[in-house]
Amino acid sequence: MNHKKDLYVLGIETSCDETAAAIVKNGTDIVTNVVASQIESHKRFGGVVPEIASRHHVEQMTIVLEEAFSQAGMSFDDIDAIAVTEGPGLVGALLIGVNAAKALSFARNIPLVGVHHIAGHIYANRLVQEIRFPALALVVSGGHTELVYMKEHGSFEVIGETLDDAAGEAYDKVARTMGLPYPGGPHIDKLAHQGEANVPLPRAWLEEGSYNFSFSGLKSAVINTLHNASQKGETISPEDLSASFQESVIDVLVTKTERAAKAYGVKQVLLAGGVAANKGLRTALEETFSAYPDIELLIPPLSLCTDNAAMIAAAGTVAFEKGIRGKYDMNGQPGLELTSF
């Protein structure tokens, strides 16, 4: 009989504009997942203001931690490890979470684990279903667009990445040009479903066989299209432009993911990151991989696509079980590279 003790990990996430705390059991089961969003504070500026984000984290950190333990009916005595986002992200924002985690680790003598933000997004999938290897993760967020090959738990090989703008960044910049509110991605996604993709826009395939991405040319093409129409006194349907832009982005993302999944012989494709909430992308991936019965597609629910602490706890559990421990000189690392653990 297996008498293995359950493992409870506290996750803390403050990489951008969400202050989050969560408790996860055995790396797979969410006990509690609390997120304090700052979208309303940043909306009037059209994007995240780092100084404001950091101040909000200071104000919210204790509140979300207390709420997480209150909802779980647990105390620090029940926690086996504390996992915190070490990077990448906004350095001021990261520091709030890292210092909170270090203080709690020191005060309560609980092991500390630093987690890469993208590893967290990937491991959000394990909160839905167990990951089967080899696996391929398509990471699409405001700051990242990557294809990551995984041979086993904690193994990350970046086989493709963006050479310029991330997909989410391109969405926000295009939305701003179109006069849409922040964050722009959901607004473009909504308009795209109401329009026709009849505005000719480029697709950056790059050199043959490449799994890398580039969206700056597409972003510039949208801006130029709007500018040229304005000079001629013409108007372009926002719905049609949104549909055309979204189709161009999704075409490249899905085609390269499909090609990589076949080339690497993976058992699962994992969608990860904030842009994973995009309905058009989710639908296109579902349609594409329905033709591959041997490749399972995992897509987290919307609540686990955007930044949260449950995903950090899930990734932190794997690192903890592999013997990874953070030290008290841990710092926020805005440019942290994704490496295996």
C-alpha cells in the first residue's frame, strides 16, 4: 500500500500586473487559486505601467496570501514548499513576489523554489490532465511566443521563438492603432468573429524548416493599411481588419505547431500563455489536431491561461521533487532563460 504523504506547495506570482497566490496538492490538484487583477488601473494608460504595478503588488500581496489560506482552511504548517516566479517579467513586480516568498521561507523554515514564468504557463496544463511525453508546448503570451519540446518532466528545449514582437504584443499594438481598449487581444478576437478575412496581410514563414516566429512585419502592415486608407479618405471595417490580422497570426502559429508536432513525434500538444484564451486560436488548433488521433491536444481553461499562482505551484512541485532549492540571495530576473531542471 502506498502511504506517500501529499505534497502541498504555495505558489506566488507577481511577474506583471496580477498579484496571485495559490496552494496546489501533488502538482495536479488546485486547493485554492487567488488572483488580484490590475487591468482597471492600467487601462487608462493603454498598457501596464511598471511603477504602478509594483505598488499594487505591495498593497495586495498580504491580502491574496491571507485569502488563499482562508479559502483552503490551511496554515503555513501544512505547506511543504514555496514556489515563486523568479523571472522573466517586470523587475520591480518580480521583486515583490520574490521577497515575500523569501521572507515566508525564512520565517517559517519552508523550502523555497524559484520558477520560470513560462514553465508555469506550460504546467498549467498539468492542472487539467497529466502530461504525457514527449510533449510540445505552444507558448503564446504578451511577451513570449515559443515552441518548447519536452522529453520528460522539467525538460525544456526551445525549438522556436519570436525574433521580434510576441503574438500578444502584436495584438495589443494593433488594437491600440485601431483605437481599441487595453488589453487589445480579447477585443480583436471578438471583432474577428464578426468580420471576413478580406484584407490582404502578410504571413512571415521565415526560412524553410524554421520554427521561429516574426510578427513585427504583420503589425507594420496593419498600421500601413490603416494609414493608407486614412490618406485616401477610406474606412476599413474593424471587424474585417481584425479577422484578417487574426487569421494571419493563427495560420502561422498553428501551421508551425503542426509541423513541429509531426517532426518530433509528440504524444501531446500543450497550449500555454495568456493568448491561449483566444477563441480563434483554440478553435484552429482543435480543428487541426482532430486529424491526428495519436496526438492529444491540451488547452487549459481561461482562468489558467492568464497569469496565476496555481501554475507556478504546479511547476514548482516538479522542481521541488527533483531536488531544486532556491537560496536567500534569489533575485527577480527580468531576462531569465528557460532551462531544464
